[in-house]
Amino acid sequence: MERSWRLSDFDYPLPAERIAQRPITPRDGSRLLISREEGITDGCFSDLTGWLAPGDLLVLNDTRVIPARLFARKSTGGRVEILLSRPLDAHGLWEALIGGNRPVRAGSELTVGEGFSVRVEGREADRFLLRLTVAEGSVDAALERHGQLPLPPYIVASDAAEDRERYQTVFARQAGAVAAPTAGLHFTPELLAALERQGVQSAMATLHVGLGTFQPVRQDDLAGHVMHREFFSISAEVARQVNETRRSGGRVVAVGTTVTRLLESAVGEDGRVEPRTGETGLFILPGFKFRVVDRMITNFHLPKSTLLMLVAAFTGKERQERDYAHAVAQGYRFYSYGDANLLFPHREALSP
């Protein structure tokens, strides 16, 4: 009988000092916890070359974080914070969250900067529909001038200038995310080149991390949770690389929970990955059978988050708890700017 999971099953204690506030330099100098059934190995991210083999395929998320955090003024002078989620058309209509001391009503006009205004078109649940208008140039250019990268709220020691570079992966290309695919932050061009020299190939796919990554799960019975939907795209060439790697006996290594969801959303009835562009709302809990991913690289995730649930599905719940207790005890750094895991799957997590 399949177990019924509750939100409280995915809680764990974390001292505040374990939450990383700034990134490590160099990027691949972060720690790496290697999680296998037989035990834990503590290492450095640059040791990854010793854990991958010729014929393996790294799949990376090339999404780029947009400066989606805006500060605006109401006509009355009140200050509001806007967090853009995704564009809804090609004419400046966006989905967003708005925070402020007083509610913002439909029809309100907000000023971000000279020649850059926002009109509140409507509201659907906790999301607002906003029309962004610029006097000159493009909306994208206005966001670059006036916007900030939307760092997670647990990062309170922010350095905006440093974050512009460090809260992006070195391979970020496709603009559209409101949060970084943080497992990819550890890679350097030199490490990718070293892996390529030893016969480890890499491929790029896209999943734009959405606002749902900031939103808490509000339902204790997880059977009723509806996963937020995110845009993803995988090309015919990358699908071919994944399928060829599996056919030839190599391992598909997903860099991040985003890539894991992307790949497991793109697999067809025959077990082969197909080129696809669309949205995924795949919610992965323990009991899920992984059909594509053989290894996963990921950071340490928040308690009660859907990302932690995905990790528990891949390693098994008991091993996830073992790994996180070890990481806390050994002083690993947690969350977006924190350290990483290389996860080997639990034997029951893989599809036959």
C-alpha cells in the first residue's frame, strides 16, 4: 500500500548559522556530500571529476535569472515591492506578486522610475496582472536598469553588485527565471573543461524557475498539493544525447532538481526522452519511479519544500534524513549559496 505523505514528514531542524549568506570563491571550492546506500563521503565540488566516468552525460539548466524585483511608488507616495513571475504576452503584461503596507487595487498606477510605469490590471488569488510600460526602449532594457535579482528571503547579507554575477550560472543563456538553478552555481568553465577531457559530455536544456519556488506548501496532506507550473524546453539534439547515453550504458547526471523535473517530464511511454517545449507541473514524492535520471547534483533544500521531497524520492526518505543530519553536524552550508550533494539513487527509486 502506498504511503500517504504529510508536510510534517519533511521537516528538520536547521541552526540559522548554517544558512549560507554569501557564495564561496572559487565556485567549485564548495563542499560536496556524496550520498550512497553504503555511506557518506565528504569532499569538495572540484572532486566531481573522480565521481563521473567517460560516457556519462551532465544535463545542465541554461536558464538565466532576470532582474525581476522592482520597487515602485503609488500615486499617494506609498512604496511597494513587485516580484515579476512570467510574461503573459509580448506587450508588457506580466504575472507578479506585490508586497506593501496597504493592498493595491486594480487600476492603480505605479511608478518604478523615470519613463517606467506599471498599471495593475487585475488579480487572481495571490497573483497580480501588471502592464509594464516604458517611454523609450524595451521593457527588458528597463528591467536591467531598474530591477534587482530576486534573491531568496533567507539571504539577508546581500551584495547587489556581486549577486549580479554570482547568482547566475556560468552557462546561463535563456532569460526567464526568477530564481537560479542553484546546483549549477558550483560549476566553473575550468571544471566543465576538465570533465569534457575525461570523456564526460554535457548538454543544455531550459527550465525557467518560477515564483512557486518561493511559495510555502500550505497543505499538510500532500496528496492535495498542486505543484506550480514552470516553462521548460528540451531540444531534439539534447533528447538524442540523453537517449544515446542510456543506450550505451552511460549515466545521465541531472544538475539540479529543475533538470530532474524537466527530464522526467519529457520521457515518453517507451522510456525515451522526447524533444518538448511547454510547462511542467510534475510533483515528485517518495514512491516516484525515476525513468531517466541516474545521478543528481543538488544543494541542500528548505524544510517542508517540494525540492526536499524530490530528494527524498531519489535517495529514499531514511537516507535523506541521514544525509541532512550529517550535513548539519559537519557544518555544511545550506540553501542557494550553500554546498552541494552528489546523490546516488535508492534502488527502489528507479523504474525497472
